[in-house]
Amino acid sequence: MGWSLMELKENERIDDLQCHGRMLIQNKSMFCFGIDAVLLANYAVVNEGDVCMDLCTGNGIIPVLMEAKTKGKHYTGLEIQKESAELARKSVELNNTADRIDIVNDDLKNAVALYKRGRFDVVTVNPPYMNENHGIVNPSSPKAIARHEICCTLEDIISTSSALLRDKGRFYMVHRPQRLVQIFELCHSYRLEPKRMRMVYPSYGKNANMVLIEAVRGGNSQLTTEPPLIVYNEDGGYTEDVLRYYREGGEDER
């Protein structure tokens, strides 16, 4: 394997993803993945032979899950924070998937220079949700960078994703519903046509707090609004729809 538990640093732990034996190394002092990443990794359609890019990859949860659940050819995770990228690389090594997953420590605004335009079939991103940065005590902290648009804007993310995708390539993002108008406006500006959308609700009777989006580069104008996804039952447990995302194979056997 070339990696041992002795290499774990302070505050690091290994989490069993309950998915084809995959593990993920996380640091509790940094930003740990949430259900939004799990939902996005399952929402993205990856066909056999696809080449995939995950922007703002953090600790690598999305490429690790997609590599386990889909038949894509190769997965790249791009992360600006050195410490997060190092965690992701250790997880890739721990899972013996270095032949299928690359983790790159760089700014997504350099992605077009790093890779050819039209290089990827699929681009995924679980970006910073918040564009209001006032009141942040430490804007250089890993958690602040993961949550707020400090190092990149929504426009940076969408414009870069469009440039990286081949014609008819697919873009997948999870975000907040209150940014939906801006998301659609930017997608149209950069030739990403929204094709599917699914609102995510924390529980019955609550307002949606996430939205999953699929857009196609150069696609025709036709949007399908999918059934709502409810996360928690009244008893506080996951709904059957969400449990399917956590099971082996994901939402379906694509």
C-alpha cells in the first residue's frame, strides 16, 4: 500500500465510507464533508470512459465516491488549500486508487492553463456557498475558505467549468436555492444550459436548503424539475431516498 496509520497527524481520523471498501482521511480541525457532497457524488451521471474533474475538491470525498460508484476512466480533484489537498492524496493512496484519481493543489482560476479547454466529460463542484464575507474572524482559515467565496466567486467556478468541459459535457453543482437565479444567469452566460434540478429539503414542512443542478455545455433549452428530496424522516432518521445514496452502488447502477 505504501501508506500506514503511523502517518496520521494530530486531529486526523479515518472514516469508513461504507462504499466498496473506500476510506477517507479527515481532520476535525478542518472542513469535513457533509451530506451535500454525498448527494452531489450520486447525482452526477458518469458514463463508462468519462474523464472527470472535481473543483474545490477539499479532502477529496467526491472523486473518491465517484471512482467507487461509477465507471469513469479518470478523476481529478483540484484544491487550493495545501493541507486539504494533502489529506485527499493520502486518502487516494490509502484506497490504492492513484491510477484513477489525481489530486492537484492549485487555484481553480489556473485550471484552464493547467488543462486543455474541453478536456473533461464531467465537472462537479461543491463550492463555497456564502458570498457575504464580512465578519469573518480569520479569512485564511480552512473552514472560512471552504464556506465563503474568499478565493473564488460563483462566476469563477461556472466560467472555469464551462471552459474545461467538452461540447455537450455535463456540469454538476450543489448550492443554496437562494442563489439559484444568479446560478442560472451565469450558466447561460457561459453556455451551460441547465437540464435537471432537484430541490433538497431537510425535512417535511421545511424550506429547501440545497439544490442539485445538472447543466450541459452547449445543450438545448429544456429544464426538468425533479421530485423533491427529503433528507430526514419525522423520527430524525434518513429517508429511504437518502439511504439509497449511502448504499453500495449509489442512487442506481449507472
